[in-house]
Amino acid sequence: GHPHIARHGDALQIEGQSLAALAAEHGTPLFVYSRQWMLDALAAYQRGFEGRNALICYAMKANSSLGVLRVFAEAGCGFDIVSGGELARVLAAGADPAKVIFSGVGKTRAEMRQALAAGIACFNVESEAELEVLNAVALEEGQRAAVSIRINPNVDPKTHPYISTGLKGNKFGVAHDRALAVYQHAASLPGLRVLGIDCHIGSQITEASPYLDALERVLDLVEAIENAGIALHHLDFGGGLGIDYNHDTPPAADVLWKQLLARLDARGFGDRKLVVEPGRSLVGNAGVCVTEVLYTKPGEDKNFCIVDAAMNDLPRPAMYQAFHQIVPVVARNEVGGVADATIYDVVGPVCESGDWIGRDRALAVRAGDLLAVLSAGAYCMSMASNYNTRGRAAEVLVSGERATLIRRRESIEDQLRSEQA
Ligand code: LLP
């Protein structure tokens, strides 16, 4: 899962750069990303779509830092956005608006206007009410908005309930049974131009079967919609492919897509333009969060390893009981400091019992040691907050010989700037 993160001698490196040296230079907590890992992850999708008409739209919510967006923009990627803020970011990073698609259940009129003005490729519309509003906004602007309607295929992605999105009980998309009627209505609205169909069934999916099920369900609808005389130019299968957090074994993107494309071909849709919206699988294992051990604290039930990163930096354990591997940056036993590992709960300084990064981890550490929280490239910095008035961490992008500070540590002045007493 982490080919660009390796231990050399006793020290952890990312693309050959020492994490300890980067932490000494920039402080902790510090996110460090490998640009090559991102490009390799993207290449797996590109291989999967070789010879096809396909657009890979990086779901930038996974990591929306400008320096990361730039990597994908330079590689010719499209982007999946979910807010006007994300649109502004992606344009600032040099993305081509004609490769931007706009997802999300709650687009505002202002965001719709902003996206129309930018000339994005397509709106992924999630409800009948949104269709009406988008139609009205487009007419006011003298435009026709290109739309794709997000279908809820009602398949179980077999992932955490908070990140499964394609089940009946979820707030996302239009129910399978309503889809044809909604398409017919969309096709009748003068401010809209029906372009495609889309679905997204969840995140951190580690099996191919939910994708295959969703594909069949979507293709059934494509047939019904086209039989009703509405042409669909692209098929968007969303994102969701998982990564290796804890010996997880998701299919590789190219293998998964070869399999899905075979089904698509078998059903006669192989010539359609394909769109995908991967987020986590393009960045998740590209990054680590380096954190310093502040204190070790033996307890009656548990031993605590208190580090300087917290739930505001790494929200996934608190929110989803997510597992991230935690490893020493310089292994203690190798430098001869501590003989035996102790079982710790690794926790942050935030005043909540939910502020934990890892539970029951065997670590040989002392105050002042550095730990690396792995698989921290996706949904960490982009979900970071200022809770407890903690400034957000700094970020470094490593590309071979170069290590670039792509985000400086947030200062207290940054935090206070928009407030007044
Ligand atoms: N497309 C849509 C419409 C989405 O809602 C999402 C993610 C994606 C694409 C990208 O999915 P990915 O390839 O990253 O799985 N914060 C959670 C994950 C939330 C995913 C939200 N939607 C976590 O940390 O696990």
C-alpha cells in the first residue's frame, strides 16, 4: 500500500526524504505526501481506461490542498467538486473548468451561478427539486446547464454506514424507480441539457461486487431512458474504491475497471464516455501525518501515549472508528532506548474522550519521539478543524529531491482574522 514510504536503516522516509528531518524543519503535526504515489495511483486508473473515452475527475474533497490539486491538474485530470469553495480552489490550482463536474445534494443558487459562469462540464443533480432550481438559474443566466442525474441504485457497498451512500435510506441521489420519470421531466426543461447518468455507492469499498451490481442497475436504467428517446452521452460511476489501511485488499483500479469494462462491453455500452470520481484511492496512501509524543501516561486500565496531533487533524478515528497504522519514525529498539513495547491508546490533546488516533497499539516510545500515522493523505487535512483553537497542521509535498511546503502551519492570527470581539 505504501511503496514510497520505506524504512531506511532506522529512519522512515518518503520518496527517500527523511521524515525526521522534515519534522525538524517544519514542526509537528506535519502532513507529508508523496507526489509519485499520487501519480502512480492515477496511472492505475489511466491503464484501466486505456483506449477508452474516459474522464477521471479527482474527488477533491479527499484532499483539497492547492499543492495536491496542482499535481492532478498538471496530470490532465478533471475534478469532482461539491461546493463553490471547491470550485474556486480548483480554478486557483489551474484546473480546466471544462473537466469539472459538480456533485452534492445541497447546491445553492449562488453556487450554480458560479459554476455556470466558470463553464463546468456537468452538474450531477441529486433531486427533482434541485432540477427545478438549476433550470431556473440557468434560464436567468441565459444558459443551458448540462446535467447528469445521480441514481441511487440501492446496492450495499459493505462499508461503514456513515460512508455508504447508495442505499435506499441514504439522502443521496434519485430512487431507481423514479429515475425514468425524472429524466423525462429533465429533458422537458428548457434550461437543462441532459448529458449523462451517475451513481456513487459509497467509500472505502474493498470488493468488486458492489460496483458490478451498481453497474447492472445503472445500465438497466440507461436502456429504459434511451428507449424513451433521451440520449445519455456519459456514464459516471462515482468513486469509492478503498485503500489499504489495515491489511485491506481492495482491487487495483486497473483490475477493477477491466472487469467493469468487460461487463459494459458485453451489454453494448463500451463506446460510451466514462466518468469516474475517485478520491481516497488517488491520495489516501500517498500521505502520512508525523506527530510528536508529548507524554506517556500509565493508567489503571490503559496506558496513554499523548501526541501533538489530535482529532482536529485526524478526524477519522473519532468519526468512523477508523483504523490508521501508527509507526515510529525512528524505531526505538533499533537505537537501543526502550527494550519492550507497551500497549498504548494513542490520543491527542483535545478535551474529549473521542480524541483518539489509535487504540491498543504496541509501541516502544518516549516523550519527544516521532510517530507517523499512515494512510493520512485522504479525508484528514480536508476534514481538519480548529477545535480547541488548534491551528491546522502544515503540509509538505515530496517529489524526488524536492520537498515543498504546500501549506504553512496555521497561526493564531490566521484564526482570529475573521472575528471581532
Ligand atoms: N463522488 C461523490 C459524489 C462522493 O460523495 C464521494 C465521496 C466521492 C466521489 C469520492 O469517494 P472516494 O473515492 O474518496 O471514496 N470522510 C469519509 C469519506 C467520505 C466520502 C464522501 N464522498 C472518510 O474519511 O472515510
